[in-house]
Amino acid sequence: MNRIAIIDDSEINLTLFRVLVSKLGSCEPLVFQESPKGLEWCSENLPDLIVVDYMMPEMDGLRFISLLRAIPGREEVPILMITANDDKDIRYEALEIGATDFLTKPVDRIEFSARVRNMLALGASRKKLADKASWLAEEVAKATAAIHAREQELLFRMSRAAEFRDPETGAHIQRMAHYSCLIAGRLGLSPEDQQLVLQAAPMHDVGKIGIPDFILLKPSNLTPEESAVMMTHATIGFELLKGSESTILQAGASIAISHHEKYDGSGYPYGTAGEAIPLFGRIVAVADVFDALTSERPYKRPWPVDRAAAYLRDTAGHFDPSCVEAFLASWGEVLDVYAQFQDAEIPLL
Amino acid sequence: MLSVNALYHRAEAIERLGGDEALYVSVASLFIESSAGYCAALEAAVRAADMAALRREAHTVKSMLATFSYEAGRLLALRLEELAASGNFDGAQALTDELVAAVKRLVAALATEGASGAT
């Protein structure tokens, strides 16, 4: 049922239009003799068409149209303005401010019916188009979300591939990524950046793909030469990930190259110090070391979490103090992550 | 009294309403009932020298008279509307009096039509 609002101060005209609208079929006339009341109703309810007279006391048709068009959601409602044949200037002004079409007085039933039907059809087409545009936008959003999910899955599996030969597990990647996200949140990073570090952190050791087994899997201490080779996994990871248009891979490259730098400049590969180390690298350094300490390895038992926390706190120079503080301030959530991601089959991020 | 047919065009008015004679009769009845109000509004506006109100009332009456294809009356209303729009009060009283008389003539004609069963 099409709802047609009719605003006219003349009771005779209202009666006339009410009857004419009723005769159209599938149309319900809503009549208003006072234009402010008509405007109020049209702002609270969405009519399919408005028929409005020009000359009315209190608020004339031009003012009505102007005010109606300023209401959000009422920009496209078809408006038929009723004017006399000699009101050409009024018609021009009405068109300028948003009238869709005109009816001249005296009202001709055939012309009225044709104009109203045409304008209702126009309104219906416009609505259908808007609905379709809205549906398309939803479908695009779904498709984009699916692409992002696949990208994330690919990155995670790539990170797992790098860790596969390593004694470390998929759960390690999950834990340290979530620890990193907690630190980012506590530092006040935007939700987008928190999500970014969550997605990029798993790639921190992807460069280990380039480290020979006899070094990567050596159960005893590495020789200085072997250590030097092992350290190259930072630059290897950077080389693998750099140059992409993907913000996740860009962040991954930054993390790969910087997560072994130390705050006092004694880290590797470049000995970068302080805040010259990318923030994501400083964040992941804390997360990665904490998780390494609290995980079981062939060569060591896992540390108790409190001991690992004390190590972070007491190891001057290694870590960015603000990142350590942020991590420890999230202690409850850290323990939740520790409990949630244990070394078994785990879901993707 | 002018004959019904000379004053206004009933057939044309009905044709404009898509041949709906019942609708014409409803509108005519409403006009007869409301006419005193229209005349009073015109007279009040000119008495108060309220040109905006006079313009509005003349405009309203103009469309009413056009509905019944009462062309002479419509032209009178148009002249009064334009005079009021110009802000010139000279002649407004006389023109208003003429228009009120025209409305009353139409009312009488419509009433006669109704009484005679011409509807």
C-alpha cells in the first residue's frame, strides 16, 4: 500500500484529493489541513509521495518542501506541488528547492492520476536501485572479508611452515601474537594497529626457513660461527617479506628484522637502540622472549610464569620498559592466553 | 439570477473530475458549506488591510472557483490576488466586495442546481 501525504489548507481540496487517491487503488491518503502537522508526520513516517499546496497559512508549500528536504532520509521522496497556472515563478523556485513535479489547478483527475502513478513508479524504481546498491555493498564486504580471511590463513600457514622444523610449535605463534596484541592495546595503539600486530607477529621467525637443520635443531649451545648463521634469520625473514603492498606483510618484515634488537643497542642484526627500533619489533621482543621462557624445549623445562615476568622486569637494557610495563599490566589477560593456547591442535588466528 | 449554465460550466467541471458526478456533488456541497467562511476571511483581511492574508484568501477562492469552471469569478480572484501581492491597497475593498458577490452567486447557482436535482 502506497502512503500518500496530502497537505492543503482547503478542506475541499483535501476531500477532492482524498477521493482521487483512493480511486487509484493500493494507495492510502493521509490528509493534513495544517502544514506543520503534515511536516511532522512526514518526518516521523516515510511517505511514498507527498502532494502539497503552495499557498497555505503558517507555512507555505515552498517552506514545507525546503524543511522536508533537510530531513535525513527525505531527500528522495517524490513531491507534487499544487500551483495555479499563473505561478510560473513559484514553480521555478519549487523545482530549485526540491519539488519533483507539479499539478495545476483546477485539478484534473486524469492528469492527477497519471502524475501520481508515474511518480510512485519512479519512487519504487529508485528504492529498488538503492536496495540493490545496499545489497551489492554487503556482498562486496562479505567477499572482502573472505579474501582477508584467506590472506590471514595463508600467512599463518607460512609462519607454521617456518616453525615446522623448529622445536617451537603453532601454539607458540598464537601465544606470542596475542601477547603482542595485548601490549599494543595497553600502549594505546588503535584497534587497527592491534589487529595488525596480531596478524603480523606470527611471521617474526619466518627467516628460519633459511637456517640449516644442523644449526636450527642443534640440541647444545651454538658455536660463535653457528650463532652468526642463526642470527641471519632476521634479515632472511625481512628479505622474504619486504616490498609487498600488503600492510600485514610490511609489518611482518619490520618485525622480522627488528625483534632481536635490544633496547640498549646490543641486539642484532644492526645494533639499533631505543625508539629507533620499530615499535612492533619492541613489542614482539617482549612477547617472544616471555613465551620462549615459559615453553618447554628439548634443552630446558618451561619457566614458571612469575619467574619469566621477573626476568622481563629485571633485565635492564634488553627490552623497551614501556612494553614490559604494558605486558605486566595485562597480566590477567596474559594468563588467559597462556591457558588458552596450549601445545595441541589449535585454530587459526 | 444568471442561469446556471452561463455562470459556470458544470459539464466541464465534471469532466475534469473524470466524469465522477458523485465526486462533483460532494465538492459542490462542501463549497456551499464553506463559502461563508471564505467570504468572511476575505472581508476580515481587507478590513485589517492585511495584504498577505488577502492574497492568500484570494488565491484559495481562485482555485475553488476554477474547480467549477467559473471563469469570471476566477479572474476576479486573480486580480485581487495580484493587487494584494503588489501591496497596493487602492481598490482592494471594491474588488473584495465584487469577489464576495461572485462567490455568493456561485453558491446560489449550485444550491439551485442541487435543489432542482440537476446533480
